[in-house]
Amino acid sequence: CRSWRVHEFSDVNFSPANAAHTHVTCVLMSTPYSEAGLQMSAHAVSGHVDIVVHGLSTTEVHADTTFDLSVVGAVMPSQSARHINQQRLKLVHHSGTCADALPATLSGIQCSADTICHPGPATGNAGSATWSGMHVLSTGTVQMLKACYCAGPCVEAHHWVELPQTLTVLPGSHTHTFSTVATAAITRDTSFNLVVSRPAFADPSPPQYWKVKLVPATGVCTDAASAGLTLDDAATTTTDTATWGVAVAADADMERYLVCFCSTESVEETHEGTDVAPWTSSETVAGVAAAEGWTGCVFRPLTDGTQQYITVTPREADVAVPQGFFLHRSFTARVDADVGLVATGSRLADLRERSKLRVVDGDCAPHPTAVAGFSFQSKADLSDEGKITYALRVADTVAAKRYTLCVCPVLSTEGATALCETEANPSAAYSSTLGTLTVSAQISAPRDWYFTPGEAQSLEIQGTALSLTSDRVMVIPCSGSCGVAAPAPALAAPAHDGTAAVFNDFFPENGVVDQLPALPPVDAQFSTTRDTFCSGNLPAADLPAETAAHLCSAKCAGGCTGPTCFCDGYFAGFESDTALCLPRSECQLACDQLVGCGSFDMHQDLPRCHLNAAGPCEETVMDTSYDLVIKAAPTTRRLNQVATTGDLLRFSPIRFSSSGTFKVCFCDSTLGACQNIADYSAEVGEVHVTGVSCALQHPRLTNTHCYQQVNGGLSCWGGSAPVFNPA
């Protein structure tokens, strides 16, 4: 059945009682449903059947042979090659579920996750889908596998259905299996025994002629044997077993290995002109052993009954993190200041007292000459083996420039004084470059900024004798080092190409040039509320003389002639003593020039208005004859907050496309021109892009001073008092 039709109709069947009779006819059809040629009917409905899976094309295969496996059914996906290829097949142990892993003996199907497998079928149509190249390794026993099918897409467990039959995998002609004998886990620099066995009378080949090789699991048995696992030249044999000693080299790859086996049952060449296996000739065993160089032996993988790999597992020493410092980083200090310099690495607890730092003007070398003016003292943090914090004091006599920070990492138990400060360790002392130390006379202590994602904000850099025309900043990922790492991809403004080019031309704001927009037109300073009247009109006594001259009661009551009268707005007989007979433009100008005026009531049709006092109206009433025109706050040119000075550089706009923590790197132009990433070597703080509301909950703000920057974002610093607060 591929489609169906139901026809329902009623008639009276010539009944004199006019009683209706309903007739229903159901038709099952073998032709597929098609919309072509359909006819509309109020009495009929038709359709097709959904996918129907009957089962497997075969329920029995042999191990160690390549076979095809088909899923048969009806109305299976076949509309296009894409629909055919989205189908999936999976085999699991017969007692498991479709969410289980594939058996280790199966090849031809792979799953990257329990419910995501490939490949699709090699061929398919509406009645079947066929997977080719299937192979199951023999375990010496019958294997029972459950088949699971998915019509696609195949992502979740509920996309798969179990097929009704079980696939029986009969033992193949190759019945050999392997096992390992080891006193402990198989690791580097150990040995174990590899045993290949067979059931009695399974094949006639003598075990002394069996061959094995171990191949990385990423390869196949035709590949060369791994050099890291060495087998004995000759095996120790019994009637049905052969045992090889295997030595694992100290540098062997820690991975899985295929056990590839070859018995002379698979030899296809002739021996001494006969078509028989070597051991059947009249030669002695020793003579046959000397003639083992045949080329027809075909290697194939073995299993141990459950899986086909030997695994070399890591030792504790193989996974231990090497002890030492992370080198070639960047550090920042200020002339005549103290700084906490944090050196990072692994397993540093033993190095806190045994390692020393030295600042040099040049490259690190055994016992280089130290630059005067730097003093270090380590501050042990026993809770963290990944860092050592040094209290670095930079004297006021130190010149601002980029220096090299060298480390003497004493890994022995001898004291650092004996090996670092003397010539006792000439080959290693201070020969490792911890990183670059940028000493600046300009920048202030490091600080933190807190930004909101997606909003344009600014970085306010504080210091001494900063240069508007030459100093620059760059933002890099938090994991990077200033002067080494490229700009952060999450930095959306200024837009950059991953180089220093954009930042070289990213000037700080100039208070005179950047922050003085042209004055807006007068109308832009006022907003209008329709059909509203404010009762707080300014009395005539509070109006300047030039404005009071336009009071309707004074100007129009006795008659007025000329272009400035505007007496159309005069209400004779019931005139108010606060009304001005002026058009809107003149009323707006009068309010703009009067400090005590906050709004005015403007007649919608006549040249008539009332000035109101500054501040909220005492009472507003609805009046369809008047509009309330409110004066906006005056534009203030805040040069003291906006202007860039020698103590403050404001870089804006800065905008991040996503949340995260980033480092701010500064290019001190007194140390050289800002041209390359290496020139941005001074770290001046971190930007935390989380939103200000989240930032207020940050633990680092507990003992921190912060201020709101003019262009948005918080600027925060530790200590008891700020350098200064420009806001």
C-alpha cells in the first residue's frame, strides 16, 4: 500500500421516509500518492502513508568479511540525493539501546556522538537503503547485534528506531584473538607480553610461523609497525598460542595501537615450486624459519573479544606540568614608584626563594650587568603555585625606557644566592628572558574600567606630561601580553584590521576641536506640548522693560500702528495683565533671554503669549487654544571635563561587541614612535565589559574608588585616594 482514498456520501435510497443513508468506501492503492491529476471533491479525501520500515535485508553475516546491509521498507526517503543521504544506520549490542556506543569490532560506520553517525547509504530508493563496506572482526564467538535506523535528520535519541530483527554475526574463518599479560598498566618504558591464541583445530598453521605487528590506531594493518613498540624476534609457542615480549620505548606515542596478525593460512605464494604452505615441505623447522621472507602474508586486525586495541597510557611523569616560568612576557613600571610585578608559570612554590630577577639594558646572558635603581623582594603566595609576586621599587634615578627582565630559575635545592649571585652557575644564571620591562615617567598606577557591552564609551588615561599628539592606546585580549598580542577581535570601535595601524591614528579627544559643536538653531532649544496652558505666568513687574513694552494691555489698549504691534492678539474688555502681543518667534526670544523664564504659553492662532517662571508649572490645564512651549536646559561647554590635558587623555569612542575582560596597552611616545604592536608595551589596566550594574557587584570594587567618565563607563583604582577625579 502506497496511498489511500476515503469516499463518503449520503442518499435517501428512494426511501419514502426520506431517511438518509451514509456510505463510506475505503480504497488502498499500490501507486504512490501524487498531486498531479487530483480532482476536488466534497465527499472524498486521499493521502499517502508515512515511512514504513520492515527490517534488514539479511539477518546473518560472517565476521572477517566485508558485506552490504540494507534496510527495507516502504515510502523511504527518495525525493532527492539529499533525502537519501540523510538516512543513517547504527549497530549496537543486542541487549543495548540505540543510544549506546558502537561495538569495537565494527567498522564501516562511525559515530562522533551516540546519536550522530555517518556515513549515509551508498544507494537508496523508496523501498530500501543500502550501506556498503561493513565489516565485523571475529571474536571467536557468535555476536548478536541490534540494528537502529534513522530517516533523518539524526541528532537526538528519539530520531532513532530499533528494527525488529537481530543481526547475527557468525565467527569468521580467522578465529585468532590476542590478550596482554602485564604486571601493571602499559605505559612508556615498560614491557608486557602479547599472546595470540586460537581454538583447538581452528586452522592448520603452526604458531611458530605467526606474525604480529603493532600499528597506530589511526592507520591500517598495511602500514609499517610502530617504532616505539618493539617485539621479540621469535615468539614462545605452544600448540595453539604464540607469545611475544613487547618493550615500550620511553618516547613511545601514548595512544591506541592495532594488533595486526598474519598466519601462513593466508600465504598465497608457492614454496619450492609447490602450491603448499612452507611447513608442509620436507625442510626442517629451522630451514623454514630462514625462508620467512614470503610476500603473500596479509595482515589483519585482531580483537581480544571485546575491542581491537592495545593502549599505552600516560605515566604521572608524562602528564606532569614542567616546572618553570612563562617567558617572554611584558611588564610595566613607573619611575619613582612601587609596583607589584607578577611572574607566572607552573609549580613555582619551590622557586620563590631560589630564583632571582635582574633588570638589564640589553639581552639576557650568564651573569649580565644589572641596571642600578631596581630592587626586588618576592612576596610568597602559598595558595597559588602558578605565580610569584615581586615588590619592585623603581628609583627616581632610573631612566624611562624599555629594559629586559632576566630570571635565574634555580631548579635544584641549592640556594639562589650561591647559584645566581656568584659565578657558580655560569651557564644558566640569568640567561632566561622573563620578558620586557617598560618603565615610564608618564603613566599613573594601573586601574580598571567597567564598560557596558555594545555602548560607545571612553578610556580616560591619567598620568603626567601626557602627549595629545603622540601617545596612543590599544586594547588586547586578557590572555595576551602588551607589546606582543594583536588587538582584541571583540573591540568593535575603533574598527581595526588586527594590526597597530588604526591605533596609531586613534587620537585622544581634543576639548577645543572635538567637543564644541555649532550652536543649534533657536527652535531646537524648546519643546512644545499641545493644548496645554501653564498657570504660573510671570507678572509684569518681573519682566524687563523691553519685554514689558509688548504687554497687550499697554501696547494695544490705546491703539497701536506699525509692523511691531501684533494687536490681533489683544482681547479688548477682558485683557490679562501678563499677555504679550508677540508672534511665537518673538515670544521664544524673549523667554530665551530672560533667565527667570522656563516656558511660555503660546496661542495657537493669534500673536499672543504668556511667559512662565522657571521650574515646574504650578498647575497645567487643558486648553485647546494654547500650546505650552518649554525651554530646554542651556548648552554647556564643559571644557574642564572634556578637554584633553597633560594629566588626562580621553580616547573615545571605545565599544565592545561582547562581554569579557581585556588589557589596555599604552604607547609612551617618549620611548619611541607609536608604529608597531611592540611599541604598545606598557600595561595600564584592564577593561571589564559586563555592564555597570554587574560591575558594582564585582569583588574587586569592595576597596576601590570609582568615578563615572564623561563619555560613559566607570574608571576605578585601588588605594586610599585617587590621583584626581576629572569628573
